[in-house]
Amino acid sequence: MFPLITPIILCGGSGTRLWPLSRRSYPKQFVEMIGEGSLFQQSAQRCQGEMFAAPIAVTHSDFRFIVTQQLSDIGIDPGAVLIEPSARNTAPALLAAALVQAERDPAAIMLAAPSDHLVTDVARFHDTLARGAEAAATGAIVTLGITPDRPETGYGYLELAEAGTTQGTHPLSRFVEKPDADRAAEMLAAGNYLWNAGLFLYQAKTLIAAFEAHAPETLAHVRRAVAEAQPDLGFLRLAPDHWAACEDLSIDYAIMEKAGNLAVSVHDGDWSDLGAWEAVRQHNTPDSNGVATAGDVTAEDCENTLLRSEADGLHLVGLGLKDIVAVAMPDAVLVADRSRVADVGQVVKRLRVEGVPQADELPKDHRPWGYFETLILGPRFQVKRIVVTPGATLSLQSHMHRSEHWIVVAGTAKVTIDDEVKLVAENQSVFIPLGAKHRMENPGKVPMELIEVQTGAYLGEDDIIRYEDAYARGQGAKG
């Protein structure tokens, strides 16, 4: 029997190919895409049970409170949450987790698990992991290979020595880059190629030894970043200077394409990385005409089409559409030919160059204490909806350029204005004068919701002088 598997959940990506639902401020792994809960929550939940230890999450600073809140919502207490100071791809992230885990148990088996994959048959997935963990316990680096059912050009492949290997664990011959359509068809027919799922099993000491052999510079920088990491409100913030010195490397390129102790555990169950809208359509239970819908949608005489409305009160109608993806958000709409959905990420890059805020920002802005969304924005006024989670507290702050009116519409707010502290119940309001030190809290057990009306010469989120903050944010930080 192998030791417990420690999942390493990577949740720092931006997922631009699923724009406009996925954006840099709130990427796809935290969105409820298919089924119950976000993709991140589903990833964490399927790595629970008697064969697993507490997970380690690796994420960016902007997402750290989203990670802990979403794990708390499903009753999971992480073993650690590592904060990447900047994006450096999967190799440094997985190495940092291995170094942290090696301090506790160098022989610990670790599972590198991206947080944006969809797996429907969890029992079969566990069987695949159990076979792979047995090989990992002997010193192998084991990748999960998916039995292909079509000539897919969007995935990398794994070449095995023999055909007909539909289950079990086998030696890996080599990694194969994403092929064109003709080559993908040839590999499907050959029978000894699998999709590379990007999930890996290994002992902590095995991965560290692989970096010593194949990427020693990265090991040196990451080792220093871990050694000088600082605890921060329960997170472990990696040292930024040493982290910045790391090369941007995927684990495939840094280690897997060079190491010799590689094996494959074959998974013949359902799996998808939900990398583009076509994958979402396929897993969104299309009807007999190939039409998949989500939200307030009407489809009339459509074929092989995805229609998705992500806005309350916005009804999306598709009439006579064929091979179309249409996704409607409150502030942006995507209409694309199915054959072009892999290019959505390139369009997002163009939007960034053009300074379009919808490229990265959502109307709903998530904060450690809850979220807000702008309802109306004018030249000298702004109306927001603010939702504060039970027990949460905003920072004690003041503004130099605006005053605020708060109207509580659900729950009860505990409000501080200079030296006065009072409760403001549903259907009551309070005025915050310009320059006043103020704070709102939710002392109740249900979400507190209010409407905020801002008036003044400047309404930017950086107009904040912060005096106290439960989340250790600096001056000028949002929220």
C-alpha cells in the first residue's frame, strides 16, 4: 500500500480562451462552469477520501482569499496555500510545493492537479491514481494518459511502446506536441498514443532530484524563494526576488521531456481540460441537434450550437444558428464560429492592446469580504451593489474625493463613522461624509446586501486611505 497522496492544486491561470466568462480578475477555475461548484472546488472534492492527505494550493496573491473561501464553502481545510509573487508557469510552482512537502516527508507522494479539469467518473479516476501511486512509490514520475476517442488537435500526446494498452501502468516512450489533424488521425489509428492530461504523480524527493538533474538553476531560485518565504494570514508567500529570477517553464518542458524514469497510468474514463468553448458545449449535454444551453436561453432551429446567458434578466435567443458559440455577459458578448473558438485568447490580447476593460475585468469585483458590482456609473456619481459575507469586515478607511450613501436591502450592517458605531437594519440608510473614517461589517449569519451611492469629483477604487484592515492590504489597495 502506498502512502497518502498529497494533491497540489494549481489555480493561478487566467483561462482567456473561455472569455468573456473567464477573465484575469476571476478566471475559469473559480466559475461554476458545468455541474455543482466551481471547477476548482470540483478538483479539490475529487481529491478527498482515505487515499488523500490535505491539499496544497498554489495560486496568485489576487486569488488567495477566493481559494480559501471556496475551499471553506465545501468543508476542505488545505494543508498549505502557497502564493506565487508572479506567474512562472507550472515547473516552479510544482517544485515549490515539493520543497515545502519534502520538509515534512521527502517520500510523500504528490499529485500535480490543475484546477480547471472536468472528471465525471471519480471512482474510476481514483483507480487510475491508485495504480499510478504504486509506481510513484518506487521512484517513477507517473503521468496520467487519457484514452483518446477522436483525433484531437488541442492536446499533447503520450507515445507508448506498444498498442492496445487501454489500462494499467506502462513505460512512456516520449511526449508528442499538439499535432495537426492528419497526424492526430494517424496516432488515433495506431492505438499506442494517449492524450497528455497534465496530471502527474511522484514522490517529493523524486521531483526535486529531477530538477537537480535537468533544471538546476530553477531549483536554486525556487529553493531560495521557499527558504525566505513569509507567512501571511495563514498563507505562505514565496520570496519575490528569487521567484522573479525563475525562468517561465512548464513542467513538461523542464522535466518530463528529459527524465528517464517516466511511466503512464492509463485513464479510460471521461476527462476534459475545458480549454475552449467547444469542450464546454460537448460536456453541457447537447440535445439531439447538438444544441447546448445554459441560463435564460431560447434556441429555435439551431444546430451544433452553444447558447449561454450569464446575466440575470438577460434572455439570449438563437434563431437558425449553425455551428455557433454565443455567450452573453452583462458587459460583453461573444459570438463565434465553433471552428474558431480556440482563437478567443488571441482576441483577448487584442482587446488588452486596445485598452478595453472587459478584456480582464468583470462587472462583479470579488474581495476577501464578499463582492461588489457597479450598477450605474456617471460623471460624478456611481451606484454599486455590495454583498458582505457573514462575519466579514471591510477595512477602516476614508476617501478624499467622495461621500457615500448606504442603503441596507438585506441583513444588518454594523457601521462605524468616526467615533460612532451603530447597527443599520434592512430598509434603513446612513450617510458617510467626505473624509470620515468609516467601516462596514456583517455581524449576522446571512449575507448582508446594500446599495451604495457614491458622489464626488473622483470615484476610483484607489481613493482609499486605509487605517485598519483584517486582510493586511496596503494603502490604495482596492476594497
